[in-house]
Amino acid sequence: MPTHGDLIAAYVAHPEPSTLEALRDVIRSSENFRADLSPDLAVGSLAARGQYDEMVQALRGLMPGAMLSPFARAALAEALAQTGQPEASQREASPGVTEFRRRPSVGKDARMTAAIPHGRTARRLEWRFLPPNVRDLIERRCESPVVEADSQGGGFTPGFASVLTCEDGSKHFVKAASGKAQRMFAESYRREALVRSALPDGVPAPALLWSHDSDWVVLGLEYVDARAPHRPWRRDQLDATLDALETCADLLTPPPESLTDETAVDEFASWPGRWERIRLASPDLPHLDEAEALAASYATAVAGETLSHTDVRDDNLLVRPDGAVLLCDWNWPVVGADWLDTVFLLMGARGDGLDVEEVLASRRLTRDVPTDHIDAVLALAAGYFLASADEPVPPTSPHLRNHQRWYGEACWAWLAARRGWT
């Protein structure tokens, strides 16, 4: 049976009423429209061919009878912008999804888009631009001259992060940031070195081999023959990541003694206040009071005795050839509930169209968690991401706000579905 993406692509190629009617018939008989409507539909078969008018006609024709995923709504928003038609704040939301209403004055920069280039979101310092003394230091620690540097494009920070190939054939993953020019990022690398050196054996993470802390903070980490998970998320890679998170929870409960100073309750204390910013921008947002109250109840939900990574998303993960998953970038872990990282991971998977409710019910870290606790974390995250997305775009991270908008929309849609906010 053809997917919805196939059918919409067919409609664009042959825009007859019969083709669109066939697509509508499939939609009406399907309960999984969101899963089949992939980003490839928008950016591949339609947008890449410049057929924005056709995309608008096809997607708008389906909206009255279907729930669009964040990717699909992003594709529609991009098409509307390209064709000069009304933007998202002027459209009706799809039935079943309460859509966050943007401020009318924000414009395109804060609008969620389909153009988040996964794996290519960072503007990083490259090898040839490192100071000579820093390059010399790295080559001494690698014990061989560097002959090739492959800058890693994932993430949202400008620090140096490259796979280095040396003259002797060895490979190394090295991160570096200036303590003066990149103080915030140098501090995050400093924290990562402290955390990584304290993690017990068996935690699925690349090993920290060495570090240097002076005018520059430099980390030498184990090179791993691996790649980031596929986006949209595939179930096999999601399951492998969930397995890794369960291993982490087992080994990091209780947390290492040197890593008990930061708690989830303290770390997220300012996040409920983000809903006040949303209230000022969108005072008529449906269920605003309920969402704000859920976020305010977060402390009971997130408290616990497990060291949580807190930033589990595709660009902080590596999938080995055997399918095993490693967690990277241990910059800001906190002590909290053992299921937090699972829910953080599932935010992205749910936005990609996977059935995460089945995952919650089947995995041992989440199946007994009270519903209101998970909803509190979703409300907390939705408020944080949606409010953050309206802040100015940092010049060193041009895709950050689109990323936050996407996650905010995904969390809000998931929360709305769980609470029955139709």
C-alpha cells in the first residue's frame, strides 16, 4: 500500500482531482497519518522541486480531516512563506492538536521550519584556525602529526569538535574552546571533563583519554567508529538508545559522590516561569492555565537519586556498527528521577511520528511512572522550548531557535494528545 508521502508526490506530479481523492480516502481510513507523513515528503518530493503551490494545495486539502505532525506542519509553514500566503498564526489548527500561537510580530525567524539540517547545525571553529600552540599541544597528546581534520557539524555550540586523523593512522576525537573568547563553551567542556572522568566503568559513553585546562580547555576522547541515529527516528535505533539509558540508570543510581551537587529540581527551577512569557504573548492559548499548573508541579515529578544526562537527542548519540548506542556530551547531568532521560529522548521520537505511548507502557523505567509526572515534564519542556524559540538567534548557532521551536511544538502536541485537549 502506498504511503501518504507517495500519494502526495503522485498528486504533485499529476494534479488531477482523482489523485487527491485517492489520497483523501487513504487518510480517512488511516489512524497513523502522522507516522507516514515524513519530512522527505516536504523537502524531497515537493519543496526541492519548488512546487510550493502544489504543497499548499495538497496539505491544506488534508488538514480538515487529519492531524499533521510537527514535520508536516513545518513543511506547510515553509510552503506558505514561499507562496506569500498567511502564516501559521493565521491558520486554524488541525483537529486533535492545539497549536501554539506565535506572536504576530515575530515573523519568519522564529517560525518552526522544516529546514533543520540534522548533523549540520553547528558553526564550529576548524583545525586550521586553532592557535599554533593549541595545535601543537593536541599533536603531542595524539603522539603524531595531524594530517586530516573532520569537523563535526551536529549540535549548537561553536567550540572546536573534530575527528583528527594522524600521520600514524590513528584517529582521535578532540574538543576545544578558548577560555577567554568562548568562556561559556570552555566551561561546558571543563564540566564535561569532570563528569566523564567520574562516570563508572560500563556507562555507554566514549572514554575521556586526556584533558588540558589552561587558556584553552581541550578534551581528547576515544574515537568511535559510529554514526548518529537516523532522523526521522527508526524504532530499532530508538530501542537501542532506550537500552543504553536503562544501563545508565542502573549504573548511576546512586550517582557518583562527586556529581551530586546539581539536582533536577534546582536545574529546572526557572522553567515554569517561561509559561508567563507565553501568557503575555498568547493570552488566549487554550489550556494555558492547565499547562502552567502542570509545569509548576515539576519538583515532585523530577526528584530522584539517579544521575541523568538531560540532553538525550540524536546529535548527542552514536550508533556503533553492531547497533549499540553511546551517549556523548555529558556537559550538564543532574540528579533526578531515573526515567527523565527516557522522556527527553521520546520527545524527538514522538515528533517524528513514532508511537511513544507504547514505549512508555513497555519500558521498565517508565511503565509505572504516574501520568501527571510525565505530563508535568512535558509541560515544563514545552514552556522552556517555546519561550526560548522566540529569543534572538545567536550568530554562532543559526539553527538553535528552529530546533527549539520544533521541540516545543512536539512537546505541546504530545501533551495535548495525552490530556485530551482537542
